[in-house]
Amino acid sequence: MANTMNMNKLSNFYQRNSRSAFALLLIALSILSAFFIVHQSNRSDLVWATRVELPLGEVISAGVLRATHVRLPENGANYFSTKQSIIGATVIKAISPNDLIPFRSLSRTSGATSFRSVPLQVSTNDLPADLMAGESVDIYSLPLQSNISQDTFQVSQVEEDIVVESLDSKSQSLGGAIGVVLRLKEDRVITLFAQTARSRIVLVRSAR
């Protein structure tokens, strides 16, 4: 009889302790899961960003770069990590100041694209009044009034996402034509000049 009572007590003791141990295990797992979730949500990536505007054709140097911590849970693979060296790469798509640097904006091929500074005279009515150097424009070709006919009338886009290097602020304040310098791929310069010789050129701010 005494032995039976002792066995029952021992069984109850093990059951209580087993339940307590299982409860403690569940609590520990819950704490670990919460810690892991918080850690993952707070995790940030160290990637390259720009200090200044980087126009087409610019060769990346250390002075234009800064490292920044950002949370990129889904598209982090689209940007250059600071573990990757991008000094010496060429800008093939203009990048605004303080922007992260995406893969598609740089080429690691030396001399990937040659660019020229192309001066143009554009009517004050044919470009945004508040256009500034460093912005990007799309270039459209419109027929001159003297060349317009129902058979030949055609508007075409000559170039897109072209960086404005500078504007002649003096001529801009006087009205008439404004001197604009655009950064253009070398192999597109002749095409643009051919268009300006027979058409009216209009600059439209790029959608970014």
C-alpha cells in the first residue's frame, strides 16, 4: 500500500514537472521567435549613395560616394552594396543627389559611352521656364511652320532623359532664344544637329 502511494506521488511529481518544463520551453521559443522577428525587421543594408548629381558619362570617384544604412527587404539586390567597389565605373543613367546607386545606372566597362557637351539655341516658349542645370529633358522635333503640310506633318521624339549641363541665364531673362548645353552621347550629336537644321526643337522635362 505504501509502495503504491509512493509511486503515485512520484508519477504526479513527474507529470507536474513535465508540464512545467514544456511550458517553459514554449515561453523560451516564443521569446526567441519574437527576437528573431524584431532582428529581421530592424536589419538594414549598407549600400552606396551619391553626394552630388551624377550625369551621364561621369566616372565614379570616392568623393562622390557615401555609405548609408537602409532597409531594403525586397529590392536590396538592385543596389550596390558597400562591399562592392564601384570606383571607376561609368554612369550610364543620371543619378540625383542623395540617391541610392542602382545596378542599371552604372557600367563597369571602361569607356562604356562617350559623351559630348552640345550647345543649342532654344526658344523661350519651347522649354520649361523653371528648367535648371542638372535636370533631365526629352527632346522633341516639330516641323517648322514653313514646312507644315497635312502630308508631311510629324512630331517625333529625338532623345530622352538628356542631362542639361547649363543654361544661359542672361539670355533667359531677356527672352527670345536661350542657350542650352546638353550632355549627349557622341554618336547622337550629328542626328540632333540634323534635326535642328530642319525642325523646331522642344525640350520637355523628363518624367522621373
